[in-house]
Amino acid sequence: MYDRYGPPDVLRVEQVPVPSPERDQVLVEVVATSVNLSDWECLRGTPLYARLGGPRRPARRVLGSDIAGRVEAVGAGVTRFRPGDEVYGDNLALMGGFAEYAVAAESALAPKPDGLTFAQAATLPQSGAIALQGTAGGRPGQRMLINGAGGGTGAFAVQLAERAGLHVTGVDNAGKLAFMRTAGADEVIDYRSSDFTRGGPYDRILDLVAHRSVFAYRRALARGGRYQCVGGSTRALLRVLTIGAVAGRVTGRRLGVLVVKQGPAHFQPLADQCVRGDVRIHIDRTFDLDGVPEALARVGTGLALGKVVVEVRPGG
């Protein structure tokens, strides 16, 4: 839990009453929760959009949105699940996954595939939705650059783009170059030593950590190409939405923010591919509940190779 924005040491473990599900809600006995960059942003309160729910204090005191576990109880109006069902989903609206129990909207959850462990299922909802939508529409032979390709979402996006026949360039820090190649990237770039916006040109750019000038992004795009960003600094996102949109149209390029659609329909297709073995799930490290601060820091400081998972109940 935490009551103020700051580094991981503002977190503490505390005993609280088990929450009760309200109408159309499900109480989940959490087995595993994966860590997303959005958790790190909400912990730190930066970028500024991470404070939309509470400008001075966090609106949700327990982080963790990507949960997997068993239904403990259901609220009035719930028809799809009953106690004992194994479920997973992105609980971004209510959070609370770094705990033994979490309440989630029925609509946010899906039945956990039998072919996936709870830890594996927890890696998919948020990262899977972003990766699927960020690579949708790619055509064989196109050149695609993925900035942040060594993280959880990036590793999924690399594989999806590669399977679609795109030539993939992955960008991340030097410690992730070998991992990006393993994930399927055709070329890799260390952003600290090379300016990836001077390469290409690329037909598609998926930017998971936008911090550069919109003119640099435009320079890296081929005519008719498309740039989409998901995360990054508030300044970078605002510039993409304003200056980038105008500058892109003038030069025959599209620059914009990927507005990610949420819900099971947008992450289950990736789960199906993982069950079939078409896409691999890369779990970098697992932590117990006491290790949440370290797990968040590993993701937030760019050390994680793929997904980091908190196993609330190791072994399920």
C-alpha cells in the first residue's frame, strides 16, 4: 500500500479487511499479478497523467492491474463467473492486484486458459492488448521499429510483427540487445549510443517510451508511414497530439497516440497464440508480495527482460 507518490520505499505491507464485490463485480483470490510500466508511473506520480485520479495523493492505495486468480465471491448481477472459476484480466480501473484479494469488474475478466499458468496469464492483459493493437495492420515486407522492445509489451510486439512478416528493429538499452534478438528482432539498437530516429526510414513505429521530438520521429518515417506512441513524457505525448498531427499530414505521414482498447476481447487473441506456442511468454523474474518494491523498481528502471511477475500465492 502507499499514501503518497514517491520511490518504492513509500510502499508498505499492511493487513486490511478483505474487500466485498459490489454489483457487477467479482472478488478474486489473487495468485499472480504482473508489473506494468503504468504501475511504476502511478507509484511515482509521473508523468503528470499518472495523477489524473488524485493530483496530490493516489486515488488507489494498492497498485497492480494485471491479475490472475480464482473467483472467491461474486456481486449481484454477475452471470459469467462463479466461485472457484480461474480468471485473469486487466483491472486498471480498480487496481489492487498486489494483494491477496482484489475486486474487479466482471467485464474486465476472462476465463484463464488451461494451457497457461497463473503467472503466464497475468503477463498478458495490458501488455497483450497494447502489442496486438500496436502491430495491427502491419504487412509483410514493411519495416517496423519498436522503441522499448526489450520490455514486457515490447517482447510481445516484436514477436507479433515478426510473425506478420515485417522486418523488425528493436530499440532499448545495451543490456537488452541479445534478448531482443532472441525475441525475434532482425536488427537491434542501443538508444544510448545510437540515434534510432536517424535510421530507417520505417513504415511503422511503435513507441512505448516516447521522449523524442516529433520532428525526429517524422524524420524516421517513410512517406505514408505511421508512428504511434503509448507511453512517455507528458510533453512528448502532447506534442505528438498537436504539432505531430499537423506536421505528419503535411508530409504524408501519420503521427498519433495509440488509444488502447481494453477488455478481454483485446487480449484473449494473444493468449490463444501463446497456448498454441506461436508466441512465447518471457518472464524475467518473479517476486513474492514482500518483493513488490523491488519488482516495480526492476521494471521502472529498465532492467526487466520481458515481464516481471509477483506471485502472491507461489505455485497457485
